[in-house]
Amino acid sequence: MTHSTQFQPQVNQRLNGKLSGLLLALLMSILAVPCSAQDWAAKMFEVTSHDFGSVARGSKVEYAFELTNGFRETVHIASVRSSCGCTSPRIVKDTLETYETGAIIAELNTVSFQGSKNATITVVIDQPYRAEVQLRVSAYIRSDVVLEPSEATFGDIEQGEAHEIPMTISYAGRNDWQVVDVRSASEDLEAELVETSRGNGRVGYRMVLRLRDSAPAGAFRTVVHVVTNDRNSGPIPILVEGRVRGAITASPAVLSFGEVTPGEPVTKKAILRGHQPFTVLGVSAHEASLTGETPEVENEVQFVPITLTASGPARRLQDKITIETSLGPVEVTVVGDIKE
């Protein structure tokens, strides 16, 4: 008994040491899960912060935080919230399949708020794993500059047609305030500016934003910057958006096949819409595993079956198919995961 009692404390110490090590490893693994979750979720976003700079009171100002699901699992965005009433977030697409792109739109409230503002937008993801991503925005909302209308919305216009939107810029403050330039990153937009009034600390301009007839088909969203001689404030952004309707449009823009087993054909349908009845002439692709059927009827809406019969090693497939029609060609991106 004396011999057994003598070594009992050492046995307990060894057991306690092993248990402590196991508990520590378990605790570290639990704590590591949220960190890794935050990392994979944040990596889907191209950027996680944006400075609007100086913006006019009453203007519509938005920024799209774009994200892409580069994983095999489906991603679901459960909710978004903002730390400040000066910014309203919204989800463009809450469910993203593999390779699909979505966005979180941050819109400034330039009517109820003025001065320097900062907000943190929290994006809550609940699939495939729970995670939160913080997006940050900042802005200085000016009270001395007013735009009318608050944004340049072209709406839907036919391809090949020029379109313009008249706007007014009103300033209250210094007599020597001037607009010195209007800048746009888009070659399809041009601006015409005329001073209409000046006196008693007030300045007015009439501006025409013109979309050229060379604008390509598709939706567009850009920002035009009004540059002034006020060295204390940066350029004033104006949101410009619309959609140029081409002869043919395809949806979805990305045709996702998900996981595909080699040798088992999977068929999805591309939907084509035209502004007048048309026929489908043929389907071509770089990948030999992609084939398409051509409907024989003439219609304003066509459903084109696209079949993927995968072969070869496991890989991620991404290709463009070209669908020839009587109104011209249209391209559709095809993605999928080929299993072993």
C-alpha cells in the first residue's frame, strides 16, 4: 500500500497534464473556426472599404461592394446591417452558386445627414458556414451644393440611339466658386456645361449628360465627377446608370452546371430574348464536351438547351459558348466542377 500511495500523485499529474493539453487543443480549434470563417468570407469581396469623398446634399450616391463565390458550396447571405442611419445597405443577390457574382449596395442618406460620416456594414453569411464580414464607408456630405435631379438615370434605351439627361448644379457660398471640369471614366458619356447664374454668393450651372450612340449593349453603372475650384473639397460624384438593350440578350449570363460526373450528360437552358422574332442558327464552344440544340421555330424568346458531357480529370470548367442568331451572335459563360 505504501508503494502504491507513493506514486499516485505522479499518475494524477500525468492525467491532469494530458487532460489540460486536450482541453487546450479543443479550445484553440474552437477559437480558430471563426477566424478562418471570417477569412474565407472576406476573400470573396474585391474591396471591403470605400471613401465617397465629398458629395452633394440630396444627391443619390451608392457604391457596390462586389463579391464572387469561388467555392464549390453555395453561399447564402442572410442579412446586412449598418452601424449608422447615414448609410442603407441592401443585398443584390442573396444566393450565389459557384462562380456567381453578387454585390452589397451601400447607399448614402444625403437628405437627412450632413458633414463627415462613417459607417460599418455587417454582412451575415449563414451558408455554407456562418461568418460575418465588415464593410466600411466614409463620406463628407456637403450642404452648399445641390444637384437636380439627384442622379442621372437613363433607364432602358435601344442600342445605337443617343440619349441625354439635363441637370442643374446649385451652389451657395463664395462668389468665385466655379466648376472647372466634368470627368467620366466611360468613353460613352460626355458632358456639356453652361453657367446660368452668379451673384450674392449663389452660383448655378446647367449640365447635360449625353450617352453616345456607340454605347455597347448591357447594363451600366458609373460615376461622373464634377471638379470645382474649391481646394478644400474633392470632386462631387454623380451616379449614372441605365441599360442599353441589344438586339439579343441572354439569361442567365452565367450558366452553372454545378458538380458534374464524367460521362453523365447534364442539360441546362439558356434563355434568349430579342426585340423582334428571330431564329437560332447554331451553337459553338471551345470545349468539345459542350453541345447545344437549335430550336427550329422563330420567336421573340428562345430556349436553347446546352448539354455538358464531362470527361477527363477532375477540374473546374469555365468556357464561353457563342449562340448565332438571325439578329446576331450572343455569348454565354458556362461553369461547372468536374468530379473524379
